[in-house]
Amino acid sequence: MPNATTDFVPETLDATNWNNVEPLLNALLDREINSADELEQWLLDRSETEAAIGEAGANTYINMTCDTDSKEKQAAYTSYIENVIPKFKPINFMMDKKQKALAEKFNLTGGHYAVLHRDTAADVDLFRDENVSIETELAKLDQQYDKVCGAMTVQFDGEEKTLPMMGKYAESSDRSVRESSWRTVAGRRLQDQEELSTIYDDMIAKRDTLAKNAGFNNFVEYIYKAKHRFDYTPKHCYAFHDAIEKHVMPFVARLDAKRRDKLGLDKLRPWDLAVDPDGHAPLKPFTNGVDLISKSQAAFQKLSPELAKMFATMGDGANTNGTDNGKASLDLDSRKGKAPGGYQYMRDRSRRAFIFMNAAGLHRDVETMVHEAGHAFHSMYCVDEPLVWYRESPIEYAEVASMSMELLTMPYWDSFYPDAGDANRARRKQMEGSISLLPWIATIDSFQHWVYENPTHSREDRAAKWIEIENRFGHQGHSNIDWSGLEDERKFVWQRQGHLFGVPFYYVEYGIAQLGALGIWLTSLEQGEEAALAAYKKSLSLGGSKPLPELFNAAGLPFDFGPDTVGRLVDRVEKELEKLPE
């Protein structure tokens, strides 16, 4: 680009106020473009405007999820999705049309601009005025889902606890404690299943309408184009499902049988799946967010001083006030009123990442921390890219960035576990989980395909289909997991997966990315950490500027998630597990 700078957007712009944003967008629409150089400058100015709008949304979302009880923060987010986004989308569509036509006129459709032009052309094809209000309604329904889940607490062990806090009891060596905690959590979720089912019913109907408004037969066809899935189709996903059934389910069955025998049980129950089968106490890697950051920093320092330096810019983990007026980059500890889950959100104008977590002192929090840190590293490696659209990659590769960190940091988990036995337990858990997660991914992806291919299904149909799919990919279908007496709880397990509500079809990406992350990990084993980190940095630095297969190839990986790749990686993980002491 001839001049990769712009002062088009005022430094102090409040983009949560539409009156501040509209003049900038109109100026972009009205500007005459008479050359390729002028178009490139227009792209920079548009990019910075969208970065400001996006960051305003990011901050209101982060603050809302960090404090779902706050009427002020809820109102700020609601105002943004009701008063900014619906007005922005039609103008954004007009700018897409202008950009598409000008790119073709001045021949900025190839090279560095190829992916941008391809994506913009698809967005132009998809846009419908009547869908803007539907998308606003969907965002409000997702906000409602977060509020319902954020309010879920239980009384257990003499205290009120959030559901993430209950995770430690699933690892208790006392089976009666595990069962009691599982039933307590499951019972609490059932209290809200009717409201969550109603939210999901509404979402399905609105998404089907949205797709048909855009000329598609169903939401599946629509979302593949909307998500810019140009490099694979539903058939590739079905082949992935088959590969999981063929290569991964036998692996899971072997793990379950080993677990059952070690626990001395005839059959496993749902509360027997997280406890250490050798009777060890739950892993206790850290005490709170500050301790988690300190120990994570130590692990990154041993892996890569460069990554450690990047991580150190995010803060010490003490913040419990959301964005803290834009100053904070972390909000980690679980508390009442906090939305479930974890995420990394890049604030595009300030170019600062934010990590949200519900840390409760569990090993899975360590996994979440290094996972979300991987997303932050991805954002930081792209931070100097002038165009906001290239400062993020397709999700299928974005998750390679995060999942690779779960694996590459394993040798340095002694910062969390000074005891070698505990560290090896954690590594075994990670390696087993890197493969045994794949069936859950296949379950969610298969479920979503069916839901939106059959949008008029009844709740009874949905429950039956969920059980059918879970029998194919869950523990129940390939081992002795006993759900007797828990039929109602089992029918609604899907409701805990927030992706189904807020980001439909964002899930198979985890499976594709897990295979990529395992590939980078194998590079570290076969060629050394330096080679793996170089491949990691090279591919992440491309952001979204290349098609998905080229991003994988930049890391020395095939873009393939069929049976051959899945089978090869499962075999290798089993061999590495054999090397770990029990």
C-alpha cells in the first residue's frame, strides 16, 4: 500500500454513538475515487472506521459478559446492538458494493487483495435489508442466553457457587461427592431448560427466515457462504465425522475401559469421567487469576522469550472490572453474574487483545489460559497489518494458534506443577483430551447440520436426534456409560454449549484446527521447538491475507481433515502417551 497510515477517524471518537459514526461513513460513501492509489487510501480509511466501530462493540460486549447483573452494562450493549449495528449494516453493504466495483475497475482483485475481494463479493451477494432486524433480534436472544447462564448458581458444600466453581468436585476421589455435585449442577441446568429451549427455538426460526430471505433453501447453505467457507463443504464435514467414528471412537473406548477397570466399576456413570482413575486428588495448578498469570508467564518464558514478552503486556490478572475503561486486557476469576465460558477479543482500534475467563483453580483453566493466550499471540503477530479485515484469520486457522499453545507449553507445565507426577498427569490429560475432544466436536457439528436442515422439527425430535448422535460419538455408544435415571438430563446436555446459541456452525473449526495444532506439535517433536515456533509465527503473521489451505501450508501442514490425517495423528498421540509414566 502506498501510504499505510490514516488520520481519517478522530482519535477520541465514541463509536457507541451513531451520530458520531454516521458522518464518517457518509464521507466514505461520497468520496470520489479516481485511481488505484486513491482506492488504497480509501480502504485504509474504511478499515480504521470499522476498527473503531468494532472496538466499541467489543468493549460493550466484554463489560456485559463480565457483569451480567449490571443494568448499566446490559443497557450499553443493548443500545449498541439496537442503535449502531442495524444502522451500520445497510451503509456497510453500500460500501461493500462500492469497494467491489472499484476493485474491479482499478484491478485490485488479486495479489494481496484477492481474499478481501472474494469475501467482499460474497457479502454483497448475501446482504438483504430485511435481515438486519433479524440479526439484531438474534444478538438480543444470545444476550438473553448469557444472562440466564450467568445467573446459574448452586448451594453446595455450604456455599453459593457458580457452575465453573463446581468443576473441582467432578474430580473428587470420593464418588458420592462427584455424584452429588453432578446431580446438583445438572438439576440446576434443568431448571432453565425450558427458557433455553425457547430461546433456541426462536433462533432456529429466525435463522431459517434469514437464509430464505437471501435465496437459500436453508441456513446450512447460507452460513457456509456467510462464514466464507470456500475451501470445504458439508460433505467434507461428514467425512470428518466418519473419520472420528472410525479412528477416534476406538481410542475413546480404550480410555473408557481402562478408566472403568482402574476405578473398579462395572459401568461408568457421567460423574466418573473427570476423576483421576488412579485415585489422585484433583490437580491444583493455581489459586487465583494473579497466580495463574504468574505461572503462565513462567511457562511462556521457558518456551519462547518472544511469546513471554508479548504475554507480559496483558497485565497481572488482578482486574475484575471488565475492560476497566479500556485499560485492562484480562478478567479471569469466576464470580456470580459473570457469563459462562472463555474468549479472546481483539479490540481493533487500540489493537489490544482481551482475555475473558471463569478461572476456578482447575487444570482446565490452565488449558483455557494458554489457549486464549494463543489467540492473543495471533492478534499480536498481525497487529501491524494495515487492513483490519486481515488482522484476523479464518476460524479454522485462528484455533490452530490457540490449540498449538496447549500442546507446545506442555513441557513447561512444571511452573504449575512442581511435582513431576502431577505435571505428567496434566500432560496425559492434555494429550488424551486433544483426541477425545474430537467426538464432541463431531457431535455438535452433526447436531447443527441436522437442526438447520430440519428447521421445523419438534423438541421431541431434537431430543431424539441428540441422543442418536451422542450414541454415535459419545461415551455411551462405545463403552459402558450408564445414564439410567438421567434421561431428562441427557436430553439437554447440548444446552451447555454456548456456540449453538451465539455463533452457529462455529464448532467444526475446532476439529480442523486441532489436527493442525497436533501437526505443529509433531513438528516440535520431530524437528525441534525452534522449527515449530518458526512455523507458528510465519503462518500466524499472515493473518487472514491468504486462503485457508495456504495458511496451513505456511506452517508445513496439509489442509486435510479426512480419515488418513485423523488416523495418523491418533496413532502418533497413542505412541507418545505410551512414553509417559502412569
